[in-house]
Amino acid sequence: MAEPAPETSPESIASALLRALGGAPAHILDIGAGDCRIAGMLAAAGHRVTAVDQMPVRTCPPNVTFIRTDIRTPVSSWQPQMPVDALFCRHVLHYFTLDWARDHLLAPFLAAPGSLPVIALEAFSCCPDPPFSTRFPSYWQGQHFQALFPQTHTSRCWEATFEGVDADGFDRTFRTSRCIAQPCVANLSANQ
């Protein structure tokens, strides 16, 4: 099996997330954690990480809490210890509608006080950006939750995390979204 391109390798993604989240220790929820490689790297950097996946993991790093569940079940049945300071999803949300993800998966975490960074890397072809005219008035662009889509925010997304990714390839391949109170992408602090 071929190695992933450097900009999408687990190491590169973990490094970008660590830069984006800053140095303060945080509780990070990794939904769809797979083999826990990224979760392990985030934990090794001093963050508290809860990894969630429906498949069993062969070896989970000792400093990562692993929850085996199907995320389609109510969050109340598997919700990690709160508060969660940041939420990371990779190749998960494109299996669901944006409304379902917001209302069922993310809602319990968004209900907490403050703002919550959500970083989602998804297969862009499976989950296209919503039309420009519909996303700004929607909940996805509300005061508490703001999703940034590369087709309209490529340079800001690019500067914040994945500076090694070609902008055109980034547009076609990934959607990066996150929740913050302010539109500044360069700082993903949970308490802006």
C-alpha cells in the first residue's frame, strides 16, 4: 500500500492540529479515530484525548481514552467526560448530512458555554460545500458555531493549518470546518 502524501499523512495532520490548537493542554475528542495514530500524537503532545470509533483498535496509546461505539447512537450513550475543548473528525462527517451532524452528533458539545473548535477533514467530492446563499444565514454560521469551507475561505484555512497543501488540491479534496466565535482562522483557541 502506498504511503499517504506528506500533507495528508497522520504525522502532518497531527502537527497541523497541534499548531492550530496552540500550546495550552486541551481535551480533544477524535471522532472516527481509526487506528488512534493521530490521537496518540495529540496525547503525546500533552493533550487529553478521547478517541471514538466503531471498529476495535489493536493498540491504543495508554494516554488515550478509547470509546468503541457507532456514532449514530445517541451521544448521551457514549459521551466523554466534559468539557471537550476541541473536536476533530477525519473522513467521518461525509457519511451524514450536515444537518444530522450538527443536530445529533455535535449539538451536545456545542451546547456547552464558550466556543468549540471543530476541525473536520472530509472527502470533498462526497460532501460538497452548501450553496453560498444558504450557509451564511444558517446555524452553521451562527455566533457559536462557524464552519469555514475552502471554496470561500481557502487562504484562511490554508494559513491556519495545512500550509503544505496546494490550494487547488485542497479545494477539491478536503473541506475544513471548525467552530469558533470569531472568523480568525489563525487561532483555534476554544475560549476566544
